[in-house]
Amino acid sequence: MRSVPTRQAALFAALTGLILTTSACGSDDGAGGSARGAMTVLVTQEARSLDPIVASLSQITGGTQAAAVFDVLLWIDPKTGRAQPQLAESATAAEGGRVWTLRLRPDLKFSDGTALDAEAVKFNWERHADPANKSLQARVVAGLGITATDSRTVRVTLPAPNAHFDKVIAHNLAFIGSPTAIRADPKGFGAKPVGAGPYRLKSWVRDQQMVLERNPKYWQVGGRPPLKELTLKPVVDQSQRLAMLAANQAQVLTTAQAKLLGDAQKAGLPVLTEGKSGGFMTLFNTSRPPFDDPRARRAFALIMDPVARAKVVTDGTGKPLSTFLRPGSEFAAPEFAAPEATLPSNNRVEAQQLLDALAAEGKPLAFTYSTYNSPGSHLTAEYWLAQTAEMKNITMKTEFLEGTQYLQKVQIQRQFDAGEFVLSFDDPEPVLYNFLHSKGQDNHMQWKNPAVDQALDQARATTDTSTRRAAYAVVQRELAKDVPMFAYEQAFTAAIRAKDAKVANLTVFEDGLIMFDRLGPA
């Protein structure tokens, strides 16, 4: 049996995680709000909805905003890769990982006064399974047997053993909304969410700001959360985000963009970074032409030089990616350094040979590259265009989409040829399984590789590091051989603070989400 540690252990783990505790002298009444009682945090983009069937644990899908309103059942500590308790006090495996028991903290309340109990968790997870809701987590809950055995205990029977289901809860099923509020207005809940998190929604002017106030029914005592009011502002433009920090119109932002990180460092802003596995990549839709042909995928990858792109697009701040697990990861086997396991790039002679072969068969490579309508995404797309323009028998077009449009077209409908994507994780579970397994809900490429499926299943069934390492070595070799995506820049998360802001306990997890129960003044 295995369980998530107690609260005391979790607090210790949090203190060793990504925490920014430095402070600087400055007024408590700055333009961005008093650090003593209020704080403004910049978010990557506006949330489409805060309904847990739509919002997920990512900056680009409303995760930052949702974390403030709902809190999380469990969270993955970036230092250890292990699930830690928050609203839940434990998650315990039995029967070889086939059965899990989630134990909630006592007397949890939603901000509407109703109980966050086992039935509330069951209700929320079963909403994901309802096809009518079109939840992003539908495949995660498929086949789960969910039972509320008492007011604080949820028993989950899995369709197959999973020694890491606690991380699935932390990454995919962490947000729990009030069943009373959802039943009262299921369509409107995403705009008027009710959770058991440290803050409750006060006002929301879309594309301008979300104002949240301290939740008096929050489960933690002793001054948590430290702030009376929290303002979240969506700002897409990277230079504008830094300018707002410099002017003390905001106190904190988190980012996964290398250019923004480099600019912040040049500006002398306090920065703290956390390395991640995964990275920025171009996804290929392997289910339809032209990228159902592995030669087309490989040709694109071989045209590009990640080192040269980093110099042009990120001023050299971005680190090129050659393996999918970060350097130093306990799961990066020695075989990762072998030529057959290195992700392909920068061989234009071979690329042109592949393009010519496709053209000789009447299939010259022509495709549309879908990406976000943001300055950073424009730079990368323009760089790819410039590189393909130097080759024969390849035609690339670009399409720039707003966040919700991109989410709908690429990640939900999967109606694209190639598209920008970023994947970051601390432990390979559950992110790598979700992304690469043929049954994974985040396999937007619709890639099917039996050897990868088998390896991921083996890694999921055990906690033994050596077994998992061997399985992920198989995955890495298949990625290099079959090229379902072109990965070019290492993932990371950075927390950036305004010079004159007094900020303490800035704890960041996932791809830049914040543990809002502890964020406060220094």
C-alpha cells in the first residue's frame, strides 16, 4: 500500500519547492494594490470558463484562475514529482494499484456553505464522464468505479492497475465545484464558479481582470489565505507584462516563455526558475495527410535547427531540446544519449531527399501550421516559414488563432495539420501517458505506436524506478524514429516579481500555477 504524506510532510515539501520569499523595500500602497492586503498577478490569457469540465491545470486553460477558486485535492511537488495533499489528506493504493482510496479533510465547505464531501467529489468526477459535457478529462474517468463509502472517503476502482493514480487526481481531477451551484445553473457555472478554494469570485470583466476576495469558509486556519483580495489580469503581450511589473501595476507573473525570462533578467527583476521535462514542439496530426506519412514529419524536423531558432526567437535564452526527459531526470536512461534516441533535427540534405521522394510520388509536402495569436508564437511561425522557404517541394501556410479557438480546433476537434504545443512535467506520470498513449486524452496527434503503448503501460503499473527508466527509454527511441512531433526547446517554469513588491511564499507547480493559499506579503 502507498499513500500521500500527511499535511505536516506536505508543508515541509512546499517549503523546498519553487518558493519565492525575497522582498524589497517599497510602498505598501503601490498602483498594483497594497501588498499587505491585496495583490495583482498577471496570467497568460483569459480563461474560457472556470467550470472544471473545461478548465484544467494549465496556464492556457484557466488553471491559474481555477486554482484560486477551487484549490486542489492534491498537487504534484516539482522538486520530488510526488503527489502532495491539499483538500484531500491522503490517497492510498491497494490491490496492486487497482483500487484507490481518497480521504478528504474534515469539515470542508464550499464558499456557498455546502459540504465538499465524498459525494461532491463523486458528482464532479461523474460529470467528466457524461458525453454531453464534452469534458477534457472524459478519457481519464472512463471505466472508473467511484463510490462514496462515507462522507470523507471516495473509493475508486480502476479498469487497469495504476500505481500513480494519485498523480492523475492531482493533474487531471483536482478541481471540485459545488454540486449545489452546478445543479442550479450548469451552463452559467463556468462564469460564476463556486469552489472551496482560498478565494471566491467577486467580479469578472472578461479580458480585463478577475477580482477575488478571501473565502471566509476556507478550510485552513491561522491567517490563510494571507491576502484579503487577489486580482488576476490576463495580459498576452510579453513586453506589456514586464512593463506592468516595472511600474508596480502588478506584483507577480509566471511564465514558460524563454524570451520573457531573458528580458526579465536583463531588466534586473527577481526571477526564480524550475526546470521541467518536455518542451515546446510542433505537433503533427498523424491521422491524416500529409503528416500521416512519417517521412513528411521527419523532413520538417530535419529542416529545423533548434539552436539557430533559440538565437533568433529567444535571444539565446531558450535551451534546445534533444531528449524528452530533462537532463538530470532520474528516468533519463544512458540510452537517451545514443544517436538512435536523439530527436531528429538540422540535416537539410536528408530533409530534401525525403521531400523529393514525396514529390516524386505525387505528394509534395503542403500544410497549414496552426498556432496562437501571440507575439512569441508569431516569431516562431515566421522562423519556420523562413526555413521552409529555402527548401524545394514544401509549402507551409500559417494560421493564428485566439486561445479558445486554438483549444477548440487543435486540442478538442483535432482538425489541424501541424500546430504549436508545449508540454511540461516533473514526473512522467500522468502527463507522458496522456500525451503519447493511443488511448491518452491529450494525444492530439492521434499517434498510435504499440511499442510505446506497451512501455507506458509497464511504467504506469509500477513505482520501481529502474523498470520505469527502461520503459521510458523505449518511448524515447520510438519518438526519435517515428517523429509524431518536432520538439525544439526545453520546458521550464519561471516566477518573476516586481522589484519593489513585498512577496512571500510564491509556490509554483505544474506549468506555472500558484498555490494561492500561501501567497502573501513578505
